[in-house]
Amino acid sequence: MCETNAYIEVDGKEELYLENVDILKPEMGKIHMRNLFGEQKIFEGSIKEISLNKHRIILTK
């Protein structure tokens, strides 16, 4: 199984926000995410980059 993790970019550094992201829905300036274990988070900001090869989602405010 390929796990994708979401990171927040803060001051040029990446901080882990949510591991094993399964669902990601951008909606009106917010990003709704749920992981494989049912944990849900809502991030206010935008998607900077998604790397499918590296299994990474970079979010920014």
C-alpha cells in the first residue's frame, strides 16, 4: 500500500500535518482530508504541490 502524507510549509520547512491521507477535497479555501484510519482534518489554505511519486502533499497558508 502506498501511503501519502500531508505536510504544511512553514518558514521554508515542512511539518507533518496528516499521515496516510486517503481522501483530499479542496473546498472554498479549505482542504478537507481523511486518512486510512478515519482521522479527519480541515486545513485553511491551498495545495502547493502534490508528488505522487514521492507520496507527498505540500500545503501552504
